[in-house]
Amino acid sequence: MVDVLLTLHLIAALAGVVAFWIAAASVKGGALHRSAGRSFRRAIYVAAVIGGLLAVIGLVSPSLIAPAGSSGETGASGRHLMFLLLYLLMVIVAPLQHGIRVVAAGAQPARVRSVPHLTINSLLVLLAFVLFPAGIVWRGGPFLLVTPAGFAIGLRNMVYANRQHAAPVEWEREHLTSMITAGVAVHTALFALTAMRLPQLAAGGAISLLPWLGPAAVGLPIIFRLRRTRPVEYRSSTIDH
């Protein structure tokens, strides 16, 4: 059962990655962009649900989720990894859900608010205060990278949802920022979990952090540039995702 779930999780994640790049390369607001955006959303939601189920299984029995041939990801260390993966799933879903609602809300950011939106972003902020010090105690470098990102994402999403008005350029930029953030998080998860099954990258040390840092090193400069310049105009003022 675990092998089947892992396979389905990987298929959904890869489908999401393909859809992400199609949306990124297409004309913003066009039919292809909207279609790819919907596919990205659906694929990542499926991957997140399956990934969450696998993480829960791993909390109960870490050896079932441990990479093949690995004896180091069992017991307490395996459960630590499952906590990290659950948080990482939230880091992926939160900007994705936020970016979709930003488009639907348009000039009225308050419409972004919802119980799911408040719940997931509040959890990102609150759990960061738990998992960051836990990562220090557990000597888990990825915790120290992922939890600040989750804190920043959750906080800025809630701040935007409390705005009274957003010009088209503002909500367009917010949408693109959130979707790129989700894309960075998806690539990080994919590369990091793949690397855990490669002995040369799973052994620890600075090189083991490369999969966690690589996507952010590419995505963050794009986001910073996007925030400083006017994004490409959308074809319409409302986009159905």
C-alpha cells in the first residue's frame, strides 16, 4: 500500500511540476495559462493529500517510509522527518490556495479570507515557533530553512487578506508571487525527497542542503524582481482558476 501511495504521490507531484512550467511559460490570463493553473492546483492538492497520509503513516511507523537501504531514518529521526514533511506540505498548499483566492478576490483582498485560508496560514506562523527550536535541538538543517519560509508565507498571506483595496497591478503581482512561491516549494520537496534516496546526498553535511536551497536560489530573485517591476498585463480582469 505504501509503495502504491508513493507512486501516486510522485505522479501527481510531477504532473504539478509540468503544469507549473506550462503556466509560467504561457500568456498570463490566456486560456492555456488558466488551464495549466487549474491542472497545477489539482495535481498539487492530490499530491498534498497523499503526502500527508504518507507522513502520518511515517509518524506511526517510520520504517515503512524510510528510503530503501536506509537505517538512519527510523525511530525518532524518522518521525522528525515526518513532522518536517507535514510542515513542508503546508508551505506548498498555503501560497497555492492564497494565489488562487487572490485572483478570485480581484480588487477586494478581504474576499481572500476564509476559514481554510486563516487556518493554514495561522498554523504556518504558530508552528514555526515550535519547529524552529525543535530543529535546533534535533540538529536538522532543513527545519531551519523551511520554518522561516513558512512563517513569512503565512504572515504575508494574512496581511494581504486584511487589505481594503488592491489595484489590478497589485493583485496580479500578488497572484504571481504566490504561485511562484508554491512552485519553489514543490521543486524543493521533489528534489529534497529524491536526494534522501541518494547515498551521496543523504549522508549529511553541507551538500545535503543543496536540494533544499537550489529552488529558492532560482525562485527568490525572480520574485524580488517581480515585486519591483510591473508584471505582464493579464488578458482580463478576472481569471477562473
